[in-house]
Amino acid sequence: MLQIRDLIWGLLFIGFAAAIQVQITPAQGEISVGESKFFLCEVVGDAKDIDWFAPSGEKILPNRPDMFVSRSDETMSTLTIYHANVDSAGIYKCVAKNGDKEAQATVQVKIFQKITFQDAPSPQEFNDGDDADLVCDVISSPPPTIIWKHKGAKIQAAKDVRFKIMGNGHLHIRGIKKTDEGMYNCEARVMARGEIDFRMIKVVVNVLPTIRPRLLDVNATADIGSTALLACDADGFPEPTVTWAHNNIVLETGDKYSLNEDGSELLIKDVKKVDEGDYTCIAKNKAGEKAEEVSLNVFVQPKITYLNNQTAAEFDEEVTLTCEASGDPTPAISWSFENRVFTEGEQSLDRNIVVRSHARVSSLTLKNVQFTYAGLYLCSASNSIGQDDQLMYLEVRYAPKIMGAVAWYTWEGNPTNISCEVEAHPGASVVWFRDGLPLPHANVTNVKIYNTPTVSYLEVSPSQNDFGSYNCTAANMMGTESKEFLLIQAEVPSAPGIHMVEPFSSTAVVHVREPESLGGVPIIKYKVEWRLPGREWTSKEHDADEDLTKITIVGLKPETDYEVKMSAMNGKGEGESSSAYSFKTEPIREPSAPKLEGKAQNGGNVLKVNWIKQDDGGSPIKHYLVRYKAKHVSDWKPEIRLPHDSDYAVLSGLEWNTDYEVHVVAENQQGKSEPGIFSFRTAVEPTTIPDAIGGGSGLGTGAIVGILIVVFFLLLVGVDVTCYFLNKCGLLMCIAVNFCGKAGPGAKSKDIEEGKAAFTKDESKEPIVEVRTEEENTPNQTGGPTEPNETTPLTEPDGKTVKDDNTKGETEVKNATAEVKTVPNEAPQTNGNESKA
């Protein structure tokens, strides 16, 4: 290529030796906006000047910033275009001059725009549901073709009307959703040049917060130090921040309020009534904010704020008691006096008591005031939150009122107290009169007066002249009251009545009627007398209890005629006897069934059964038969036979929490009675509650084991010491023989071999001797001859003891072979058969 050009230039030089030739390399140029490029102007021939001219025809000077012209030698000049822009496009001309000779060449410069992303921010954020415009501004020349992709697939607006590629290349998404979130690819292409470029744009869809209050209404109680928790749960993207406001004031954590970490829970401390109202839960994020109201209802426990004591006088027209109370909800107020309760609108049957209420005030009006109205009145204020009770006292002042019995009975020489009971407010002074004269006075010495705040006692030790009328007069600032009391001579009671007699074999039950006249004083005793016809009376006195209607006579003979009569006794004396009542006892028969009572013992599974002896049927009780069983089984426990004088049995080892039935039968010569029956249930078995872990000061397992070892060791030592003193054996005896030189149990002293008794170490002359009869000491159970040992006395064939000449004292044992054993003083025997050797 280069050789051909040189050849052409040579021919031209030969042909036009006198002309100037100009050539620009490259012959044409394309420059991307912002790029730089140079052009070389080569001149053939002598040229004095080589100049470059811009498309505007203006000569390009060397000092221009965007273009630079340089001449490297006499034949070449270079035009450099820096950072080309669209204004740089056009025809550039290179002119060579030498005197009047001139030659020129031109070059066409084209400026084009490469793909350029002017504005394609990432991320781009939109709110859920808004119409989104995804910005992707791209320039190039020629203009590029824009393609959008999402999740690797080309977005085709024809298939999804929500998507549209705008003329400016933006992607329009109608009603963008959270599911549309992700990475989008904005791709630009210039087909003419095969140029391609893209930008990845992250799309974020923000979701407006939603709020769900956990409770729309929260209830709390004021003035008790309680707290109230208001809570709302907020969702959204990005995660919203939650704040609370009350009365347009944002609440913050402090002495009154406490917020949790994410602000969803507002804790109101020490709730007061003023805290009641609406609280706003506000959730806010980039998408916006949402608010919901939560209502705090503050209730107040009732409290009585006004209640005062009142004073009135008897027979006043009316007195009104007032009670005021606060609380939310408004409390209902009621009144109570003694055992009666008065509520709104209620009144007594005589219309003297009326209750009226208005709002938080209640009044109790008492008309025609009576002295009985005095006392403590309770005002109760209650609502759904609680109740408040307070007492007030109504003081009623009234003249004295004398109460109590008028007639008093006694007898000569028996002192009695006449009681004058006085009710009065203020307290009254009391004076006693007899025949118009105040008591006591000089002529009356057998009278004494004792006063208490409410009763005045006149003690009279009467003689015949002291019976009669006495006057009690009470007075206070409200008035005076008098009352006559009669002291009456008491009489002995009239004869009691015998309603009927219920005979049995050996007993009889007498049904008693109270005397028609008590004589003025209470019956103290009843006297019952019975006899065989024509014989002397047998009597017995019985205390007169209030419920005494029957008296039982015991010790009667079967099938025998008897007479019975009764009399009553009071303090004055014994009254007349009733007429004799005849009856006949029943023949000998079986005993009556015992009456049973039971009581659990020892925690509940042991029962003591007591029985009360009834009629024995005319024949002595031989014994009692006791049997029992659990109700859920059919078999009875073995029958227990107890002596005739027994009156109880103890049943032990019973099952816990079980129903039992007990039968007790009395038996005499005629046979057995019907069973007395008693049913009961044992207690539930108690359980041992272990100590709490780490609690108490109980012994550990190791301590218990150690204690058991010590106890076992001490027990062994005690057994060994006992064996040493009693049987001359054991570890202690072995130590004494081997180390202390003490004679062992096998060593026979001369005195023992000769039958002499051993003396103790303190040289006592009276060793202790144990004597046993043969019946107590029978080592040979076969009845054969007993092998003699050192303690066996010598006996003759007839059983008599052989006397020892060397024995100073003699002991003769008759009718039985005796065993004599010396025992050291250190271990005295206690069987009582001791004698001196």
C-alpha cells in the first residue's frame, strides 16, 4: 500500500514539479462526543505556510483550548480536536501556500453521541398503590431504543396494561404493588452501531402503616396506684415508628408514662381520673402516617365524702341523716340499721322511715322519732368497682323507761334482788321507795341497793313484813318514770303429773308433766319414788333440766307390780307428791340395743366406739359382741367379745377414706339384743409435705446416716457392757482378761468349788442371791434329768435339798426344785426372790 502511494507521488512530482499538493489523513472522521482526535495534513512541494480552517471559515489559531494546530516540519501540520461536542462537527480545511502558489484539502468531521445514561437513579421508591414513573433518561445519536426487563423477562406492555414505556423511555407502572418491588433493567440500544448499555434500577415499594389497637377501650381504677396499658400493633414498609399523643401532646417516657422499645405499648402509671380520655397511636414511615384512637376509661371506687353524727329527741317530728359519696360510675347509696337495709325509695310499713337519693347524695328521714331509733347507722356506697362503708351514730335523748318483770318471789330469810332496768339517755338517777319513804332509811336494815349504768338492784332479805310493794323512780333531764314492783311470798310447787310409765324388764321410763304451779320460783329437782305394793318407798332425786320430760327407774325385778309417785322441789321446799301410778315390769327377755357414739382418734383411722347401756332385759349382761366392716365389702371382721362392764371398744388399723359400719350386741341369758349400729367414714390419709428446696434447716442424708452409725455403735457398746457384767463375756471381758489379769469366767475359785457364794469387790458380807423355781427355769423341755452345773444345787431323789456342812445359813425350798444364782451387786435382780447367802 505504501509503495503504491510513493509511486503516485513520484509521478505527480515528475508531472507537476512546479505545483503544491495537499492531503488530509484520515480523509474523513467520526468522533464520539467527548472524545479527542487528530488529523494530519501532508503537503507535497514547497510550502511556506500550512493553515487549518474551522467549518466556520475561521482560521484555527494555535492557542484555542478545544483545538490545537502544530507543524512538525515543512511538509506536515496536525489538527487535534479535544473533547469533541456537537459544535465540533463540520468540514475542516487545510491550506498550503508558497508565494502565489496555493493548495488545499478538506475533511468531513462527524460528531456522534454514544449511549449515555443521564439520569437512572437507584433505588427509586414509591408508595403502594401510587402510579410509579421509573426514570431512565438515555441519550445517543441516533436516539436509542429502550427496553425494560424485570426478573429476567422483558416487560411487554401489550400483555399487562399496568405497564407502559413512555416516549422519554421511562417505565410507567399504574397502581404499583408490593409484589412489583425488585430489580429492573433499563437497556438502551443503537442498532446502527450495534451499541448496547444498561442500568440496574432497584425499585422499593413503601407501604402506608396500618394500626390495630389491641383494645379500643381500656378500663382502669383511679387512686389505688394501678397502671393502665394501652397497646397498638403497627405494620408497614419500611417498619413504622410508633408514637403516642394525648390532648395533642406527644408522650415520652418519664415519671408518668413508660414506652416499650418499639413504642407499641404505653404504660400509664398511678392512674388518676384526669388521665381519662382518648390516646392517639401514631404510626409513621416513608409512605405516610396513620393514627388510631384508644380510649382510657378511668373508674373511681366509691368514697363517702360526707356523713355526720346526729342528735334528736324522742317524739321529734323527724330527723334526717345525709350521706354523700363520690365515685365513677355514680355509686348507689343504701342505709342499714341493725338487721334492716333501706334503699332508694324504700320506706317502713308505718311510713316513718323514708330514703331519698339524688345524684351522689342520699338521705334517710326518720319521722316521729322513737328512742329505739338510736344507734349506729351504716351508709354503704357501691358501684361496679367497689364499695365504701361508714358508720354514723344517731343520738336520741329520751326520758327514762323502766323495763323488766314486776313480780318477784322469795321466802322468808332468802335474800332476793329486785331488778329495776332503766333505759334512758342521758343516763338516769334511780331512787327506791317503800311506803313513800326512800330506801334505805333508819327503820329498814335488811335492804341494800346496788347500781349499774342500766340496772338498779334492790336486795331484800325478807321477813314477814317485807313482802309487798316497792317503787323504783328514775329521772333525767328529759323526764321521770316510776314503776311499782311486788315482792311476793313464794310457795312450794304443786305435784307434778305422771303422764305415763313405759315398763321394761328391769327398768321403767316415767313420762313427767311439769307442775301447774311452780310456787313463784324455779323447780330445782324432781323426786321419784317407787315400791312394791305395801312395801317402803325407794326414792331418787333428779336435777330439773329444761328439757327433762322422762325419768328412768333402774334395778327393777322382771314381771313385777310396782307403784311410782313424784314430787317437785324449789327453793322454798318440796311440794306434794302426785298420786301413785301402778305398772308391771315385763318378763325377762333379751337386752335392748345399746346406743352407740363414736370418735376418731390418732389422725383419723382409729375409732373409739362408746355405748350407753340400755335395759338389760331383766337378766345381767354377760358380754358385748362387736363386729365391723367396710361398707364396700361383704365380709365382717372377726367378732370381738368384751366383758359385761365394758363401755367402749377401740378399732384401729382402719383403711383411710373408707366408710365403715359397726354393730354392737348385748347378750344376757335370754339371748342377744338387736345390734346398735354406728356408721362413719375415716379421714383422708395425711401426706407428708417435703421441705422446699433450699428451705428449712433439715438434716441432710449424710447427717442422718452418721447419726444412725453413732446410735448403732452406742447400742453395741451397751450390749457389750451388759454382757460383761451379767454373763462375764464380750469384748470388754476379753480386754479385762488379756490386759488386766482378771480371771475369766472359766476360772473356778476354791470358794465357788466348795459351794460358797461369791462376794463383791467391796467385800460385802451379804451377796445378792436369785432363787428360781423349777417351773421358771426349764431349760430341758423334754422332762428328762437336768444336767447339773455350777449353780445347780445338789438334791436327793425325793427332791429335798442336800445340806452343805460348810454353809452357815440354810435355805429350804419346798414343793419345787430351786435354782440359786449369785449375782454381783453391780447388777441387782428385781424378781423379788432375794435372800442372803
